[in-house]
Amino acid sequence: MEATQLIMLYDYYGDLLTERQKECFELRYNQDLSLGEIGQELGISRQGVYDNLSRTEMQLLNMERKTGCVRRDLACRKAIESVYE
């Protein structure tokens, strides 16, 4: 999945994540740090960062599958744009 899609999901569902998940996600996608750099920053292994981000991404995708908030919001935005064309 593209980073922009994950960031949008994070904007909607980020408050439902743990503090550690938020830290890892923000360091990776907002500050563009490598897995190794994030590991050093948080005092965990590179593999620990990878596992955390993988679980976080799956959790965000599952939340979207269950609620569809992002999909509905994007559909509404497209409808509004078509009205103003």
C-alpha cells in the first residue's frame, strides 16, 4: 500500500493505536526515518520496528475494512467536486 494511503488511514484511525504504534508510524511516515534509525531512537531492534509497523498497517487496513470511513469521505468529496464543476 502507498504511503499516502497509509497516512490518510492514520489521520482517521491513529487515535485508536497504542502510543508505541503512533511513535513508530510518525517516525517512519512523517519524519521519513529508516527502520534502523527508528530502532535507535526508540531503543528497539530493526526487526521490532518492522514488526510494529506491519501490525500497525494491518490494523489500520482492518479498521477501514470494517468502518469504511475513508472510502465514504473520498466519495463525498468527489460528489461535492462534481457539483462545483
